[in-house]
Amino acid sequence: MAGSFNLPRKGDKATLILIGASVRSLAFSCIRAGYQPWCIDLYADEDLAKNCPTTLITKSFPNEISDLIKTAPVAPILYTGGLENHPALLQLLSAERAILGVTGNTLTNLRNTSELYNLLKSKQINTPAIIISTKDLNKEISYLRKPKYRSGGLGIKPFDPSKQTMVEDADFYYQEFIKGESRSAIFCFTESGFELLGVSIQSSGTQSLHADDFLYSGNMGPVKPCSSELKDLQTIGEIISSNYRPLGLLGMDYILNDSKVYPLEINPRYTASMEVLELALGQNFITKHMQAFGIKPIYENPARTEPSVIGKAIYYAPHDVLIPKEAPWLSIESNPQLFSTFADIPKTGSAIHRCSPVVTIFAKADSLTEVKAQLKTRTSQLDSLFHVGTLQNNLV
């Protein structure tokens, strides 16, 4: 696949086509690695469009991508959010352009949660129970009803079998709810093995950010895994490497309960949490990803420095809003090479409906405590901007 294209050289601005629901964080990582992204995106936010040629998906996600990509340069594709659920589309796109990512049977098998769990359990890794039939329900256990073909926490609902009736639906499955801290681990897989790049704390359904249910709300990190957690993560990496043999970046969401890892799902692509670790560690994961496909780096990865702590939070619309002219991000330069307190910048005057993402907030400090405080302050500023508790900015 990668061999179909000339390998980039130092000084080149090699083009990569980026596709997904929200590609801005991936695009900025690609720019920092020396590439020139050409993007197809569901939002086409201001900071993305300012830095890259960007085509907005206006009709159907992800089906419209197959038509929109006809106007793109002939260059390799990197995909992100949501497209791991559409292997048939990726297979169609791969007939015209190389996809530098997990596709085909490898993708299908990695996303088969039940089979993955069986492999993990054979190596004494804890996993939540997966229920596909009413007869398997335990009324003493809480579950989550999860859609098979969505990402970012969309469509996940709590399910209490003592009060609710299970509906068998091929598009959903029921997963045991495990209490504990939600975390994200980042791996990079090569032909010879894998590297655990880092771990961060993940949040979802954060009420202060106006996120419904289990919607992805952000990450903070890096955090240092405890010894048993690290051992579990290394074992999981070995299982994935030896049984699936993927190439490139891969994220795994999990619950840390009593120092034990409970994997939730595999996201074999650039994930939202990767940006946090890249900024905190001063590393570039796209360089590592491209090397996994045999492509020499345009820029070498810098030596790791003493990490700072980075926090990322998605601020959702508290009600239907119009983006005002006095928004605090208007003074932001939107330079991918620089740390910024805001990203995924919406257009002034645009209408955003309740519970849709408005903007991404960042914080940088020496501790998780200070990062949390900064994110709380910026969230409060946005609440004031959008008159939370009043109807002054409500479209209704």
C-alpha cells in the first residue's frame, strides 16, 4: 500500500487526505509532522479551514465521503472518528488510494468485542460481560446498552434489567457496567511489535460541560500507570499484536478498577485522546504512525522532555445557541505549532443546537489539579458567554 507512493523527503510538504467526523486534531498532528493535510470533515471549523484545504460534509455521514473524495489529490488516506465502523466504505476508498490504517479483516476482527474479550480472558485480563440474549441477563448487575456503529459515546444508555426489558437488536449490544476511573491507552503497532505511548484519564457525560449521557467530554494526562495496570496494558498489546497484527496508531478505552484493567473497546485509528499526550510529551504520533507503514519521517521526533499535564474538554451547547462576535477564541492565532486554549473553532454567527459540540477547551499546567481548575474556569466563562440559566442566547 504505502509503496505505491513516493516516500516523503525532508523539506517536502507531502499531502495526506484526512477523513472523519472531526479531523482537526489529526490534521494539526500531521502538520506538526511536516505533512500537508487535505480534509473532509463534518464540521469544517474555522481553525481547520484556516490551516488546510477542507471540504464540508453537508448531506450524509459517512456515505457522502465517497463522492467528495473524487475532488481530492491522489494521496494516501488517514481516517479518524467514526469510520472504524464502516469497513465497507474504507474498502471502497482503498481501491483508488492507499489507506494508511487498519482496514479489511483486521479492522472487522478488532471491532468484534466478544471475540477480543475471549482472547483477553484467556490471558487473565478482566473484561465486562457482554450480553446478547435475555437468558444471559443477571438482574443484580447494571449494564450499558451500546450501539455497534457509533463513536464518541453517542447512543450509549444505562440499562437496569431489574426495571427495564431487554430489546434484542442487531445494531446494539449490552455490556456490563464496571465502576472505576475511565482511561485511554495509546499504542503504536509495527511489524515487529508495539509501543505503549501513554495513558490519560478520560471523561464522558460531564454535566458541567453540558454533555448528555455518555458523550465524550475530554482527556487529561499523561498519568503514570501503576505496576499491575502497566502489566495488563503490556499483555493486551501483546495479544493484539500477535493475534491481529495491525499497523499504526490504536487507542483503547478502559476502566481502572482496583488497579485492574477492564478494556471497553478498541479504536484502531487516531483518537481524540492522542492529541493530549502529544502536546504533553512533546512527541508526534503521526511520525510514529507513518514509520509503521515504512515511510521515513519528514521531521524526526524530538527527544522526550519532562512532561507537562494537558487537559482537553469538549464544551457542548447548553441550549440552542448562536456563536457571538465577542467569543473569547477570536483572538486565538490557530497555529498548529503552538499550544492554544481553544480549538475546533465555530464560525461567528453559526447556529449550534443543544448538546452539539461548540468548542474544545485546553489547559496546561504541572498537575492534574491545576489543569482541572483551569478547565473549570474556562467552562464558567463560556457559561457566562452563552447565558446559562437564561434565554438570552437561546434560538428557540
